[in-house]
Amino acid sequence: MAHVVITGGSRGIGAAAVRAFARRGDSVSFLYATHHDAANALAAQTGAKAICADVGSTAEVEAAFARLSSVDILINNAGISVTGLISQTGEEDWLRLFNVNVHGMYRCINAALPHFLQKQAGCIINVSSMWGQVGASCEVGYSATKGAVIAMTKALAKELGPSHIRVNAIAPGVICTDMLAELSQDTLDMLREETPLDALGTPEQVAQAMLYLADAQFVTGQVLGVNGGFVI
């Protein structure tokens, strides 16, 4: 039984991952920043351990990992988005995107590394986005952070491979989570029509890909697209 640590675990893709790994019998701990009721309900439902910690804070990440006796699989899922023209994206929002989406992963990876290195084994799964692969108009900052996640994943796979630590990324497409809440139904319909499988993705489908990467012992440095064919 592996101990799986998932960031951004209280809702959406993170919550689906908590359920998926708990369902197969793994021990699961998840970090969340603000949604206390959702986190507590998920912990009660799955038996997972909920830890309130903002990945945007070094002190909170270090305190959270200090409460963990071991880590076998780290899933870096926590992320935020900001939409709008780059000329209308203030520096504060730009820096906040990088602090959570990129620096948050850096913090969690460094906090988990001692566990992995001691065992000379481990698995890291980073959640990027298809926009990190091809870019999205009016989401330049978000795209930039998710592109950085892909580059970090590939570099880490090379660096940590000799220690038998695998590092992969998932690049979700249009997934039905709270991030889509601000989009109109017309926009959602257009995105669905642009997807070859003629459907929007679900958090559970992304979690299925995480289960695969957790078990794929000869797969590292890869970016697995879960996008219904939107980006090929």
C-alpha cells in the first residue's frame, strides 16, 4: 500500500484523485488551502487525511510535510488560473500564478524528496495543461506556468531517474471543474465541438490517467494528454 500525497485535493481533479487512490486501497493525504467543508467531507468519505496548507507558502508546505511519516507518490495538482489580455494582467496576478502553479510544485517536490531519496524510489505526477503545450489566447500567464511545469517535469525525470524516482506530467484538456464556471454555455458547447471525442472531460478521467502513471514503472519524463483529442 502506497502513501499518496495530493495537493489541491479538496475539489475537482484533486478530489477525484483522492477518491481513486483511496478506492484502490492506498493511504492518501491531501493538501487544500481554503475549502474546509469540502475537505472535511472528502476526508470523512474516503478515510484520507486532510491537511490545510497553501502551496503558495513555503512555511505551510514545510509544516504540512513535517506531519507526514512517508511519501511514496506525490501528485502536484494545486493550481489557479487568471484569464484576460496580457495587457490587462497586473503584475500581482502574474506573480501569484507562478507562485502557486510553479513555485508551489517546487516547494512540494523539495519537501517530498528526502522521503524518495531515502528509499531510492518514488513517483511524482505534475498536473500541467494542454495550454502549457500549445498556449491559449487570453490565458498567457496560465499557459506560461503550465509550460514551465512541463519543462520542470522533463528536467526532473533526467535528474532523479538515477535514484529510481519517476516524474511525469498530465496535460488535461477541457475538464468540467470550477475553472470552467466563468465560461458561458455557448463557449462550452464550442469547446466540446472542437474536441474530436465530442465531449468535455471529467475529473475522474484525469484521475484514471494518474492511476496509470502511478503504476507505469518504465515511464518517466512523459506528458500524457487527457484532452479528448483537442491537442494531438
